[in-house]
Amino acid sequence: MAFDSGMLACTLSEIRKLALGARIEKVYQPERDEIVIQMRSIEGEKRLLINAGSNNPRIGFSAVKRENPQNPPMFCMLLRKYLQGSRLVSVEQASFDRIAILEFAGYDEMGFECRRFLIAELMGRYSNLIYADKDKKIVSALKTLDISNASERQILPGMTYKLPDARGKLDPFAVSREDFFEIYEKAPEEKSCEKLLISTFMGFSPAVAREIVFRATRHTDTPVKYASAEEIYEQFSIVLDVIKSENFEPTLVYDGATPVEYAFLPLTQYTECKIESFESAGALLDAFFGERDKEQRVRQRASDILKLLTNAEARLSKKLELQRAELVDCEKGSEYKKIGDLITANIYKLSRGDKTVVLDDYESYDEDGNFARITVQLDSRLSPSANAQRYYKKYTKARNAKLELAKQIELGEAELQYIYTVFDSLTRAETPTDLLEIRDELYRSGYASRMKNYHERKAQNPTVMKFVTEDGMKILCGKNNLQNEYITHKLAEKSDYWFHVKNMPGSHVLLVTEGKEPTDLDFTRAAEVAAYYSKAEGANIAVDYTLAKNVKKVPSGKPGLVIYHTNWTAYVTPDEKIIQSMRK
């Protein structure tokens, strides 16, 4: 799953073919460790993504649009100053390492032509993006490394850029047949061929190393002693020829619907998985990293929200458990009233100082048909009438507590359901703005005291998801409760149809009619969108729908909470591909 040197060669080959001579129009930095360079060439507009993060480092064209911060970081501003307006003139790979060197031709402040370099080191946790002048002198970097945090190499402005150490590994293109055979003969017999290739040569990912071994031996874990050097070297050479001739075939491997592995050549080792070939490396990287990047960004940016919601859920669940236990105890209230009545009916038999008394229970009988006998505990310090009043007070307290606890439990359960709807909204958050809207919602819902360093912002109209059916009808869908409320109470017209999954957290969906009569397919598609963007799973999901005029906001209710009484119910099975194809 690593972005290895072969995959880097594949993406750089694509960049050379499509973007050499392209003019740099804009530079963005949507994430702390991610740069997007928008350029225009004869082939049209291209967006070059460079990710220098420790988790998913890579470089390649991307069609995925990313939301950019309102205030660009300093590194982004520097690149805009020096790269915008220049042209990409050279794209090279340093040796066979995971280092891409992009050279740009432009003009300096005095109007003289000059060259500048952008160096992308895509090496896992050592990844970095470095901007250097014509002499390879470092001007700035995403991650500056001084002597305190870099034991081997410093990256500081003013220093001349040097390639990192190869760590004892060999460039596979510089190894002769004789050298390969000598290395193979000296290798321990029990060592796997895959580990031998990875530990000896730079640039090979585990997937490609396993592929070489599999093609040679039909197994991926073959030890050195069970494979000949001739077989391994033959497949080793074939892979190098693919890279040298730039005859790449970007391939993605799926486990079910989830992409699990990719490479610059077909991975024949996955005999039981779906394998898909792509025309471009950029399309492959978008397919593999698109959802992963989104989920990772949401997890990172929403960690404070998740912590707040998790704590609130635990607190409410514990509180409800205690209240339900108290409510069970309150059921004893009727017993207290009965004892008070018995004491009052038999008060002539009692006297101050009695600690217990056995009385006839007029409401139950023993096996012989006589009144059952009940032992009543008394306070010896009180008179009989005072003891009766003591039991009546217990009854009154239990009765009032029962009513109040019922109210509190109802409020607690509603609050817990609201927490679940916010959890559900987090699964649909796609951009920083979506998360900001969820924070606003929690702030307005009374969680301000638990949100550190957050200040209420000016209300803005949310950006909701939009879909268009095959018949041309527009569908609106909310990703969180603020968007749901905006769709239902601001955008909806009386003739529009409103959809929501039945009795579960989910998005509010609006079928915009614009005075037209929707077709059966329009209704089905809107119901499928509502089912897809909800907590419901499986087939035949129940979705309620009604005219938007029938949906009312709950007075003083949480955002997104509505009531409706007149509705129909549809049962649908959403298809992800159809829904994504409708999205605009």
C-alpha cells in the first residue's frame, strides 16, 4: 500500500506527458502537509497534488476538489509569490528514491529569468516538501529540521539541499546481473525472497516485491533456498523494464468494495480479489485515497467533537440508568399509602412507643380466606397518627418523584437521541465547513461551556448536498442538523416533498418540484438518497415522505428536530453508484 519509487516513476511520467511547459495559475494548501498546484497546459487545466504527510505521501494529478482555508499558510503564500506565473520545465526522480524534483522557469523581482525547484520527499514519516532557488539553496520547507530534531540531516533556510542517505540500499538500475547473483548467493537460505528484495534494493514496496516473487515461484512467501536466482532475476528485470520504458499499467485491488492495494503494474498475486486497471495514475490515486483522506481529515479535525459527544453520551446514559432505578423504587409509593391507611384504621390499637405492629391487610387474603397479616415498622418516638403521616409523606414524595422522574427520563432520552443524530452527522462531514457547522450547532444547543476556545460565529447559509434525478428533478440533502433545518424550514416550498428515514437518525431530504409533478422514479430516487444518508443499513429501508408543508419544527426543540403526522412510507434499497452519479 506504500507509494513506492515505481509508483512515483509512473506519476512523474504522466506529469511529463501532460504538464511540461504548463503555466502555474494558483497554489493552494488545503491541509497542513498538502499542496495543490493548479496549472494550465495544451491539455487543459490540471491540478497537481503533493501530499507530504506521514500517512499517505504521494504526488499526482487529482480531480478531487478540496476546500481551502480562508487564510492560506505562510508556506503557501511563499509558493504563490515565486511560482505563480512560472512554467514547469522539468520533472525528475532522484536516482530510484521516492524523491521528485520539479523545476520551474520564471522571472525574479528584477525581471530576469530564473529557475526554482520544488522537491517532494515522499518517504513516510520522513516526508517533506522543500522549496529551493536556482542553486538548490533551501528557501523554505513544510517541515524545517534542525540539529535538535534531525540526527542525520538538517533542512533549514540557507542550507544547500542534499539528497538523504540511501541507508545502505542499492539502486536496482545500477546492479548488474552478476551483482544480483552474488547478493542472492550470500543471502540466508531461510530468508524470504520478498524481504531480501526490500532490504537490499531501494524503492520497492512490499506489494511489488511480493509480485516479483509470485511471478517467479507462484507463491509470495517463498524462501531463498526454494527459488533460483535466475527465476527471481528474470522477473526483477521485467519490472525494471516496465519502469525504464514507462510502460505502466496502474492497477487497483479491491477486497469487496474496499480498495486495499495499488501498484504501477498488474498485481497477479491477488487471485481472489477484484482487480481494476486505470488509464492514469492520478485516477487510481483518487480512487484509492479519496475516501481515506476524507475520513482521516474528519477524524483529525473532529477529535474534539467526538470527545465531547462521547463524554455527553456516557454522562446521559449513566444518568438515565440511575433515574430508571429511582423510578422503580417509586413504585413502592402505593405500599406506603396502604400502610398509612392501615395505621389510621387501627389507630385505637396503637400507642406511642410501639416499634412494630401486626395488622390485617384488607386488600389480600391467606389460604384460609382470612385477611393476610402484615408487619408494620413504627417510629417509637412518634404517636400513631404521626406514624401514619410519616408514611403518607413517603407516599406523596414517591408520587411526585415518579412524575418528575418520568419527565426527566423523557428529556434525557431526547437529549441522547439528539447526540446520536450529531454522531450520524459526523459520518457525513466532508469539509472543514461541515465540521464548523456541527460546532455551531452544538454551541447553540447548550454545549458552549464544554467547547474550549470556540467563539460563536456569524450565521451563514449552509451549503447542502445537491442531486439531479434522471428526469431532471432536483434533490437537496442535509449533512448535519443545521443543514437539515435550513432545507426544511428555509428552502422548502409548500409543494415540495420532504423525506426522512423512518424512526432513525438521518438526513432531511427535499424533492424540489418547482410546480411540476414528480415521476415515480423521482420519488424513488429521493427516498434512496434519504435511506443512503442515514443510520439504516441493508435492503428495503423504510422512508417516510410527505409534503413539506406538513413538517413542523418542535417548539424550543434541538436543531433538526421536527414533527409530522400525515405521511406515506416507501421501502427502498439505495445503490451507492446511482446516488453518487446524481450528485452535483
